[in-house]
Amino acid sequence: MDIYLKNRHWKFYFLLIAIIIVFGSILYTNNLVGKLANEEVKKIELWAEGMRSLQLNPDQDVSLINRILEQNETIPVILIDDDGNIVDHRNIKLPKRNEDEVLKKKLQNMKDDNHFIEIELVNGKNFIYFDDSSLLKRLAWYPFVQLGAIITFILIAFLAFSYSKSAEQNQVWVGMSKETAHQLGTPISSLMAWMELIKSGEIDPQLSLEMAKDVNRLEVIAERFSKIGSKPVLKFTNILDVLSCSIEYLKKRTSGKVDFNLDSVDVENAVIPLNKELFSWVIENLSKNAVDAMEGKGSLKFLVSNKANQLIIDVSDTGKGIARNQFKTIFKPGFTSKKRGWGLGLSLSKRIIENYHRGKIFVVSSELGSGAVFRIILPLN
């Protein structure tokens, strides 16, 4: 459990640092854009002053004024008179056709943005309308392009890491399963031989029968592990029968203070594609976790229903419940709230239901101290 809390903290810190970098970059770039915009306004004001001076005193030395006017090579400007007629324009690319229409449209856009400077003349006024330079526009968009690039990089890195981690987990699962199946093979063979000897002697038949059930259970466990890592065969099976068998087996090996209950509501079709051995493993994992959560005393209910071409199984208990922030974490390998245990039961259950049966398993609801409800959804075909 601690390892997942640490991972969650590292993810939070990583995300926080990324957000700080992105917003820091956006603020810094916006600051540069603001300064550059102010500089462009000052250039236009200087350009307007040059135009005013040139028109008020045309006999003066205009070399300095012309130099000032020619310095503007990037900022689009349009000069109009009192009547709204275009007198001059600069740094505006016009097509060979419909120049006047394009220029008027550009002027209207500048008017909409309210970017203009008024020039007082002797016989009236002129107005200089201007727009941001192409450099300023590109710089204004740069933070958003940078943000998109950062998000894309983080997403690709996260997907690559998740895929690598998933592949590594799959290899661990397969290796562990095959080794477990191999290790169980020898004691199972020996137990079967001992069973035959016990049957031939004078011993309580009921004891021999229960021991035979446990030996068969060991065979089932070995078969289950051997199927992890390979595609299991799904056969059309009545799921109510599988649930009944699993519950009956668990009843005799669980505290008598636990009340098992199986019910169904409007189940028109209980026969679905199923691997009986693997699915019963899921039911056993959920049941054992529920019994532990109830500390050997309480009620464990299984409710089966049909909905939208799907079969739904709700498993509810009266145990200590699950914190909402752990609804997804509990299905990860290694997560456990117990002092003993590897934290593999629910992870295996998720793999069996989702990878092998094309279904879903998740926590529907839970409150601390009030039990939990797990839901399994399986396709009917």
C-alpha cells in the first residue's frame, strides 16, 4: 500500500512541476509580448509625429523624418483622412486583384480592434490605424504551441511508460503462474497417491471425501495458474451453477458466522461464455477479501441480473469498507491493506475478467464502516 501512496505523491509532484513550468513560461512570454506591444505603439506614435510634422511644415529638412518613417518595416499601418478615405498604407501585403476591397477589410479589422492614433493638422485631422506585427502575433501564440508540445510529450512519455510497465507486469505474472503450477504438481501427485491408500483402509468415508475435495481443489488451483499468460478456452456455462458451487465450497471452509446469500433478478439468460476455473477464482478472491473485511462475521450477498445484453453480478459485504480514493488502486498488483499477503488477488481478478472475459470489474460503492459493493459485468455472447 505504501508504494502506491509514494507513486501517487511522485505523480502529483511531477504534475505540479510541469504546471509551474508551463505557467511560468506563459507568464514570461506574455510579459515579453506586452513589452513588445508597447514598443510597437511607441514606434507608431513616433511615426505619427513624423507624419504630422511633415504635413505641418513641408519646407523643413525631411531627411530625418523620412528615416523615421522608413524604420517601420513590420507594423501594418493605414493612414486615413477626416472623410475616411485611405491616404496611405504600409507593411500590408495585397493581392494583385481586389486590392481596394482587401485594404478596406483590413482597415475595418483595425477599427474593430480600436488601434488608432489621431494626428492634429491645421485644416483637420488624420488617423493612423495599425495592427500587431507578424512577429508579435507569432510570439503571442508561442505559449500555447509550447503548451501543446509539452502536453503531447508528457502524454507520449506516460503511454510509453505505462506500456513498458504493463509488459513487465505481464512477464512477471506469466513467470509466477507457470512456476506456481509447476511447484503444485509434485505435492498434488503425492496427495493423490495417499488418497488411494486411505480409501483402501478403515477410515471415516466422510473424511476421505472432504480430503478428496481439497485434492481436487489443488488440481484446480494448478490449472488456474497454468492458464495465466495464455488465452483460456471459454465455454457456454450457466453462471448461477458456477456461483452456487463456489459458494457451497466456501461455506464449509469459512466461519459459520458469515451468511452467504445468492439471488437473481429477472435473469432471462444465465448461460454465457465462461472459463469456469478462472471465474470461480475471481469469486473466491472477492469472497475471501470480504470475509477478512468483516473479520469473520457478517453477510455476503451475490446478486445476478441482466441489463442491456450484459450480465451483472454485484458482490456486497458488511465489512469495514474501502476509502473512495482507493477504488482503483486496490486492483493494482502489490496493493494490500493486510499485514500478510502479496496483494495479487484483486489484480488477478481484474486480469481474468477484463483480459480473458472481455468484461469489467470495479467498486460500485463503499463507505468506511459500512461495507462495499463490487460489480462484475460480463457480455452475454
